[in-house]
Amino acid sequence: MEDAIHAAVATVYEMDALISWNLKHLSNFRKMEMINGINMKQGYFKRLELITPMEVCDEEI
């Protein structure tokens, strides 16, 4: 339920991305495609990217 709320808020406020460590439930390609499909059916056409913090980090570890 919490993941759905985070995705919904990010969609409604037209954020570019939702950043999450939750690789199993949120930050994966299959889930991103499913969420974007539902969003399109509901009239939200801006794609939401689900990514991990490492994908936006400038520093190498």
C-alpha cells in the first residue's frame, strides 16, 4: 500500500522520478512499466521513472 501511495503522489505531482532502495517492489523495470500503464489509463501521460539512489549519485564508491 505504501509503495502505491508513493507512486501515486509522484505521478499526480508530475515528478520525473521516484527514487527508492526498494528494488524488489518499486525500483524495477517490470513494476515501472505496470505503473506507467495504469497511469496512462487514468490520464497521466508523463512517464514516471523508478530508480535507485545509485543511479543518480555522482560519486563513485
